[in-house]
Amino acid sequence: GQQVMQIPQYQHVQEGEDFTTYCNSSTTLSNIQWYKQRPGGHPVFLIQLVKSGEVKKQKRLTFQFGEAKKNSSLHITATQTTDVGTYFCAGRDYGQNFVFGPGTRLSVLP
Amino acid sequence: DAGVTQSPTHLIKTRGQHVTLRCSPISGHKSVSWYQQVLGQGPQFIFQYYEKEERGRGNFPDRFSARQFPNYSSELNVNALLLGDSALYLCASSFELKDYEQYFGPGTRLTVT
């Protein structure tokens, strides 16, 4: 079945440094979503990417969907303490339901 | 508008017992999905319901069942509980069946002893 992997598993950064998490699927995806989950909270939708090579920006966050639609990345510029949490990608295979990756846990040191 | 609501917040059950978890989607949302999230892992898809019909099922045993009511609220039932069923159970609603952002509820923390 479809598998979604994320690297790194953990990332510790100093406030102001950049952060990137990568998501890779074993199958070609129809679309991919990104979520953020704060400690003790629930996943919150960030963005959805649909087109091959698509790039979307939300303030300091930049999301990319690979040309082959099998990988994606989330880049945060100049991290802040409010960015702390676990970032999940969720990929949907054609005709299937969303499969979540294991997440990248980000900690930001002030 | 209220977000997705789930009840109860926490639940402690004994092995072999049965549990029912409830979810109310955002008003106007017709699709409800259930996920199981074990500590330190990503949410794992259990079911999706749309217009009261099951439209997707994850790799979970038949002990897991669900249904959606005419008002689009949903119940997740788990029979013959095992220790491994201990997890956070998340409900997510979306406006339509596919390719819409999912709004998650706060979850029900189930502990099986």
C-alpha cells in the first residue's frame, strides 16, 4: 500500500534559523496536504498542493510539490517560538484516502 | 461558528469492553473521517463517511465500526478493546468528499487498561 515518509524526525533550531521538512510518497499523489499539530493539540490544516511543481507561500512558510508529484517540502524562514509543533504531510493516492506521514517535530530555542 | 466537537474528551476502559465515540462536524460539512493517532505517530485513517454512507475504510479490524446520522454527526464504535487500541481518536470534517481541507476536532483520548 501507499507509504508516506518524512525527514527529519526531529529538528531543533535556534530562533531565527530556517527549517525544512521533506515528505516522500511511495506512489504518485493526486494532491498533498500539510498540517501542524501543537503539543497536546490536534492537527490544523495549513495548505493543499495539487499541481506538479506547485509552490505556495504563507508569510514565512513555503510549500513545494515535486514535479513527479511524489514528494513535497515545507520551508519556514526565520523560525519563531510560535512555530513549535509537529508538521505532518498527508498524501492522497488517486482514488484513495489521505495517508499521513509520521511527522517532523520542530523545537525552537529562544 | 463552532468547530468540530468530540465527546468524551477522555475515556478509560478495560480490555474486552466496548466504546462509542461521538463527533459533530462543522455546520454545513457533509463528510466525516475518523483517525487513530498513537503517541508519537501520524494520524492513521480508519473511516470516512459522506452523506451517511461509508466511502472509505482503512486497515483496521472489524472490531471498528462507524456510522453517520442524518444531521451528519458520527459515531465510532470499537468492540472487544485491546491494550493496543489506546490512542487519541480524531474526527475530521470536510465540506465535500474529496480534496477539501479537513478540520480536526480536539480528539478523544482512550486508555485501555
